[in-house]
Amino acid sequence: MRTLCEDIKESDIGKEFTFKGWVMHYRDHGGLIFIDLRDYSGILQIVFDENIEGESFKSAKKLKNEYVVSVAGTVRKRPDGTENTGLKTGNIELLVKSVEILNICEVLPFQIDEETEVNEFTRLKYRYLDLRSKRLKDNLIFRSKFTHLIREFLNGKGFFDIETPFLTKSTPEGSRDFLVPSRLNKGRFFALPQSPQLFKQILMVSGFERYYQIVRCFRDEDLRADRQPEFTQLDMEMSFVETNDVISITEELFALIFQKLLGITVFRPFKILDYDEAMDKYGSDKPDTRFELIIHNLTDIFANSSLNVFKDNIQKGGVIKAICLPDGVNLLSRKDIDELLNTVKEFGAKGLAWTKIGENNLLEGGISKFISDEERNNLIAKTGAKNGDIILYQSDSKKIAENVLGRLRLHLAKKYNLIPEGRFDFLWVVNFPLFEYSEEEKKIVAVHHPFTSPSVKDLNELETDPLSVKSDSYDLVLNGEEIGGGSIRIHNPGLQEKIFKILSIPDEEAKIKFGFLSDALGFGAPPHGGIAFGIDRILMILRNEDSIRDVIAFPKTQKAYCPLTDAPSSVNETQIKELGIKLRETTVI
Amino acid sequence: MRTLCEDIKESDIGKEFTFKGWVMHYRDHGGLIFIDLRDYSGILQIVFDENIEGESFKSAKKLKNEYVVSVAGTVRKRPDGTENTGLKTGNIELLVKSVEILNICEVLPFQIDEETEVNEFTRLKYRYLDLRSKRLKDNLIFRSKFTHLIREFLNGKGFFDIETPFLTKSTPEGSRDFLVPSRLNKGRFFALPQSPQLFKQILMVSGFERYYQIVRCFRDEDLRADRQPEFTQLDMEMSFVETNDVISITEELFALIFQKLLGITVFRPFKILDYDEAMDKYGSDKPDTRFELIIHNLTDIFANSSLNVFKDNIQKGGVIKAICLPDGVNLLSRKDIDELLNTVKEFGAKGLAWTKIGENNLLEGGISKFISDEERNNLIAKTGAKNGDIILYQSDSKKIAENVLGRLRLHLAKKYNLIPEGRFDFLWVVNFPLFEYSEEEKKIVAVHHPFTSPSVKDLNELETDPLSVKSDSYDLVLNGEEIGGGSIRIHNPGLQEKIFKILSIPDEEAKIKFGFLSDALGFGAPPHGGIAFGIDRILMILRNEDSIRDVIAFPKTQKAYCPLTDAPSSVNETQIKELGIKLRETTVI
């Protein structure tokens, strides 16, 4: 019988046990050899004493780091002064009677748990070694507890875990699909799901009322730092609900997760911001509310500005918006301000106007001389600026000014450490526009997806002024990251058709792509809505990691490649031929 | 606030509630309209009374089956004599005060819950309607409870739920892979996993010791009745274990499932049969042990048979084996025996010899006259045959005789109802051969997969007589269906290489296909083993269904096609081009 390292306590002193695990920190002290034995529970110090058990001491001489061993012996107290308070078993150790080497280990390409710079490719190639590090091991164990807690909660709430297909049809999220050639139906392709959106709605029409799934989803994107071609989603859908029902059960779930897994009591209800207000105050639809630096709208104040740039912009329908950086005079040198100008230009700004607040609320530097006393008084009143602050202005279209200041806000917060450590700020952003105009596609597109329900109050404007229509949608933001999003869905087949028309989706295309959902809505679909959460992203935040790769067991590189298995890889010609496809001549392998 | 239909009890009589759900069984009785309201919890009878609530009665006139409604009213006792004892809420009903129609329903292509013959294609096309039937709904709810119970059990046992990739590399199960063309690495392909076998072994090398996952797997096979291109597996792996550890935790799991979900106490430990004995007595490596009809080996008895066919066959190294069908004289007419001959020929038999047992153990008919008294006495003693039984013989190679009689055994059991209803018979089959000779490939192949550990006792024969070597493997059989299988794995890289050599896998191929696992074994791999279970198959048995399609929410047809979504489907030329592939000219869309 084997015992786990961390199952041993001081009360076990004098008793005999067998442990199995990996050798760590082999130390040869002459007549004594010490190793730390590591199993999945933790670490226990093992002692081989030449004078007490000569045979096992001889065997111990052969041990090296990461050898796999079985050791039997007696638990004893560590000598006074040699305790390790950093270890759960730091007061005890095992004096070995017998040892068996279960497997050896070749020379390691890098040391476990060592934070030296080993390139990520090598770490991923030897992922099994990197996963032995405490940090990654703890991340994956946390992940297992995290998903199990979610399941326990949702099962307790009457949700059913229902599996949806992976070999399916293009989903309407709008990203590129991974395709799977069909051998039995040559010339046709399955798509791997970008989400189970259509299936979960079909399940509502089927009468399952409360569905969830923790499910892999796929997007063939040009990868950015925090994306993976496959990612895991907590997917939920409920019938006979409104926005508040979805919000309420989500908050209950996250409160439970934070309490049980982090020991943190989350304040409920979470803050709620209208999309319009989020854009206005934070220049983002996923504001980081852990710090202030709110964006102020100064358009009214500068309506008659003597600064032509401001005046002309306002007359063209533009806005003047600004951030007030407290103590900016001390934080920002003249050089810093010049650098900021370059930064905001990268964000799409034309320039960066600024003023310092001096004594007696007098403005200094930058565009100060163009600001009248009245404008100044209104400015101070509106922004709450005080002596030593710096105000940073954008004069541009609403969209650009908000976007630039939103990004500048994050930039300043990071640069000047305005974000409190260890704080978790939940925020709902609601009432997104239903549509937006895509300059790229030259047409109206859905902000979320075409199944999102318009707000009932805006239904009359649907055809006359679609861009003014809001949706029954909600995004959950944590520390400035969108961690989930959802909506109440359309359950009326007539309304669904109307939306397809506004989106200029031809009848034929709508029928081919989503026809089965439209059909289903005609057969007694209940009102329903749901939400989906990005599991990898959430875990990255909760584990305080910089990359989602650190919370995934076997992630791919940013080039969608797996150094461990060498996937994707070449396949033989027969396999390709059987699928009714061939490589293009221009494709280089 | 909405209440669920089956949350209402007689103690709620007189109270007011609101229910939401679907209209079933609309009955217009003049001044009274009755409907059954169905939500996911169950059914409640709803009454609209013209004399009490005229307005809602008028609305009720518009209702049809499968309309979605919200009804508010007062719970009352049903009049004496109108109770429905088949319903949990059969003593009460709701007298409606107000009703709101939430959605209508078009004319149904088939009636919900009606067992009339609607072809499966139509049922799958309108899967959302078929899923409203009590049978399928209950199957999926059972499935959700089933998987959750598994997770609770394994989490309680210290297992970690760790997700493995879907976009990966060919796995070694030997079936055909589904391939996914890579856009970012053109000319290369991902494979969808046939199982997470390699990854779970890598996780053991990583030190996670106890892994599980309920995971989708994929096989691009020519589909048979009980196969789907995607299926769900409970996948487990443990470190520092032997066969008995895996068997023990499996039995504990199934005992819990049967107790909690079926109310059945399973007898433990499960029966264990050696592979050799299973083949000998049941002619199958997955015997159905719910009934006897054991196969007897009569080769010794007929060593000097006067029947040339027997004698010649034995001299060539063949066997004489037989089944004794109790009361066969009454069960089998002469015509039935002729039909059986055709049946066994389909199974690959050359013929079918038989004898009846008459009074005083005298043999009658068939080959009786070729059987000596001594042979007869031995035959009776060995088979336990008695007056009225029929003995059915096969004289052939061991392999064919056992296979034919194994299938004949099942055929007879089904035809003559020898299988007791409602019985669940678990059986372990262990000690499979490590290798077998593939006539097709003209070489030695692995019976399970190349990572299966040989039995320690047979290690010396590995190179001299590989086909005699047994493996540390175990299959779990339930009612004659293989529901799971696994093995202790090789953790020694040298032994692993030796196995690849015996399997004539060239070094280069082994390196490309499994090199990362072989490498990993060299870096301190612990002894480990595991098992995987077919979730769909198990659910089919527990739910007493004939097809796994009835326990899957959105199954595909036997042609791997989804009538609901029309997947797989055509995709546009741009999508295909981006992947660096094109359709072959001969491929007809």
C-alpha cells in the first residue's frame, strides 16, 4: 500500500509507510543522502543513512533527479533547526529502509521548476517535464476543481449537461471554420463548431429548458497572443427567462467559485453599465473598472472654443473628450508627454492636447492659452481636476476619441501602476446595439449574432432606423477582460426572418445556413436566452497568468502548431485521396 | 414567478401558481377545455371553464397541441373518478384564471410521443420534436445524471479532469482518422483523436497520477448499426497501479451507478474470465453470461471417431466442439435445424452436425449412428445432456469452431428467449494475447495497441514466441457487449522499442508517429495503466435501447449524415482554396 507525501502528519512519527514518486533535489552529504520525494499531493524529505541502512544507501547513490522510486521506511521528526517551514511536511522526514528504482530519467533539457529563460518552444516540446513544475501543475489541478465546481452548481440548479456534435455545419459566429472533409460524402465538409449556439437553441425548442455544457470550440483565426485554435467554453441556455434571470444565476455561480476556490467574497449584485455609458466613460465595451481615470465629455464646454481644431471638429459633429491624470505633473515629464503623443497616434489619434492644472486652478502649458476662464471653470467643475493634475484631450469623431482615450486610459494605468493588486472587478455591460455598420462589408452586420433579440422597446425602429435598435444582450467583464457574453434570443420565426432581411442575408443563404433553426422556431419555441464563458480566459485571470497557454494542458503555439506531437503533420497520399481532395500544386509541404 | 408542473402537490390545493410549458392533448368538452401542460419536470392537467373565466376560455379556444403558453390559476382537486393514477399530479389540476400564448406551433410532421412508424430520417430532421418525446427526453436526462455521477465519484477519488487536444495527430488505434487541413501550415493536417491514449500517458509522465476525462472521440469508419463517427468515452489513467487497482475502482464506480441510477445492487467482485477460457467456453472475447449454453470441447472424446470428418479434422489439428440446447427436441423442428445450418454457414461454418438425446440417454438422428457407446457416455458426462436435449457440433479449426458456436449460442438465446429480462451481467475478460497474426497485413499486429504491457511472466518469450505472450489487459463486458477496455502500459522505453520492432514498425515511422511518447518514457515515466469506456454503448444498455442514436442528442445517420443541419455540406471555393487543397475532378458534389 502506498501513501501520499502530504497525507503524513507529525502524529505519524514512528510509523512505517511506502511512498512512490519522483526524486527532486538530490543532495549527497557524505554518509547521508537527502532527496525530496514529489508525488501529486506534494513533497516529503527522504533520508538515506549509510550507518543505518547500508543497502538502501548504496541504491540511493544511483539516484538522480526525476528518477521514479518506491521508498519504504519510518517517519521521524527532523532534527531541531532543520525544519522547512515552507513545506507542509517540513517538520518530518522518512528514514528509508528499502528503495526500489521504478524508472530512470535521462539528462533533462531544462530543470523542473527553474524559472530560467528556456524558450517556450522547448518547454512545449517537453511539455511533460514543464507540467511537473508546481505552477503548471497547480494551474491544471485548479482547472479541474474549477470545472467540477461549475458542474456541481449547475446540476444542483436543474441544468442538464447535453453533448452537441463536433462534426457539424458552419456556425454563424463569423470567424473562419475548421473544415473536415467527409469521406462518405465526398466533396462535402463538416465544420468544427465555433460554439454550440444553434444546437443549444434547438435544445430549448426541444423542451430541455436548462442546458449547459463545458465544451471545446474551434476558430481558424490568425492567432493573437491570447488565442488558441481550440478553446473551452462554458455554454448555457435557459427557457422562459429574461436578462435578469441569466445575470442572477451567473453571479451566483461566480460568487461560489470565488468563495470556494479563492476564499474571496464577491460583492453582489455586480455593477451594470449600459453599453453607451461604457463607451462614453471608459472608451471600451469591456472597461477595466479597477481604477478610475474616467473619460469626460467636454464637447459642450468647448462649443465656442478659440482653438480652431476643437471648433471645427465640433462643427463637423465631432467631440472633445479628455482624461484627467491625477498628479500628472509629477508623473509626466515633457518627454513622457511626447512619448504619449506617439502612443496615441498608434491608437489612431491625430494628436494629443494637454493642460496642466497649476495653483489656484490656473491652467499651464499645452493648449492652456486657448482656454477661456469660463471654459476653465467648467472644465475644472466637470473633471474634478485639481492642482498637479494633467488633462489629456482628444478632439475627433466620437468613435475615434473614445477608442483612443479608452486605450490611453489602460496604457496610463499600467505605466503608473494605478491598478490595485489582487482586486477582481466584475461588471456587466448591457444593451449593446443590435447592429453596426461594417465599413469593410459595406452593410449592416450583427454586433453579437443574428439570433439576438432586439429590445422590445425598440421594435418599432427595427426597419426605420435599425442602427438605433438595442439588443437584449449582456457581456460579463472581469478586470477589463470580456469573460462571457450572451443574450435573450429571438423565438418568433417572423422576427427572425425580418432580422435576416435587415442583415441582407439572402433568403436562400439563410435557409441553407440557419434554415433548421428558423424552422424549429415555428414549432413551439419557448422564449429563451443564454450565455457562454471563456474558460481559458477566466482561468488565466484567476491564476494570474499572462497567457492562456499556461492554463491549458497541451496548448499550441501562436502558429497553431504543437511542438510535442508535431501536429499538424503530413499525411500519406492515400489518406488524402480517400477524402476526395488533393493538395494544390502551389502548396509547399 | 413560474412553478414547475411536478413541483405541485395536493397540499397546494387552493393556492395560486403560474406555469409555463407546452400544450399536450387538447380536449374540447363544450364548456370545458382540458389540456395537459408539459414542462421539463412533467405534466399537469389544466382546465379552462367557460362559466368561471370566460376570457381565458376564449383564449383557450385558440390553443393547439405544442403551443407554448403561460397559465395562471388555482390548484384544485380533480373531481372524484377523474383522477389519473398514471400521473404524478394525477389527483389535481389547475383551474385557469389567465392564459398567455407565448408561441404558436405549425402543423407537426409527426405526433410527439406517438409510436407510429415515422421513418428515422424524418425524426432526425425534426429532432427537436422527437426530443420532446418522453422516451428520448428521459434518455438524455439520464445521460446528464450518469456523467455527473461519474465525475462526482472520480473527483472524490482524487482524479483530475484534464482536457486533451482535439486538433492533434494520428492516434494509433488503427482506424481511419478524420483529417483537418491546416490553413496556417498548408499541406499539413490535424487528425481528430480516436482516443486521448497518448496524451493520457503523457499526463502520467507529467505526474498527474489520476486522470479522467469524458471526451468525444472520432473514427472515420464505414458505419455499422451501432457506430457513430463521433462517440463519447470515459477515459481514465492512473500511475503506480496494477490490473487489480483499475478493476477495483471500475467496479466501485459501476456499483455506485447501478445503485444510484437504477436502484440495483451489483454483486462484487465481478466475474473474471481468462481470454482463453472465454474463447473456449463462449466462443467470444465478450461473452454474454446471462445464460448458459456453454461450448464443450469434445475433441478428446472423438479422437478415434468413426466419422471421417471428425477424425480428419482432429488429425489436422482441428477441434470438435458443441453446444447442448436443453429441450432442443421440442424447440427445434427438422425445418429449424435446416435453417440453423444456413445460419451457421453465414457464420463461416462448413456444416452443422447434431444428435438428439432420447430416453435412457440414447442418441437419435443426425450423426448418432457414428457415435460409439463409449463416446456417447463421455459425451453425456461432459455436456450434462439429458433426455430431450439437442447437441449441435462443429468440427473445424479452433478459431472457426469457437467463432461459429459463439455466434450460434447468441442466435439460439435470442430466438428461444433464453436471456432473462432486466438482468445485468458484468464480466471481466483478462489476459488477452499481446499480439495476433493479421492475415490481411501478413504480419504480427497488436491486439489492443502497441503501448500495452506484456505479462511479466511471458517476457522471456517476447522475441522467441511473441504470439504466445499474454498482455496485462482487461475488457469489461456487460450483457455480452464490450463496454470498456484497458491495460497496464509499457513504462520502459527499451521494452517499448522492442515491441515496435516485433510489430515491424520501422524506426522512422515509430519516431514520427509515437516518438514523443517513447521520448517521454525516457524521462522518468511511472508505471501506469488505465481504461476507457464507451459511454453511448453503456447508456444504450442501461436504457434498454436498440440503438446508440437514441441516447445521443444529435446523432448522425448510418451514412454519417445529419438530416437536421444537412451536415456535411458544400462549402465555397474560397474556403477550400484557403486550406491549400482542392477537390479531385472525379469528386461529384
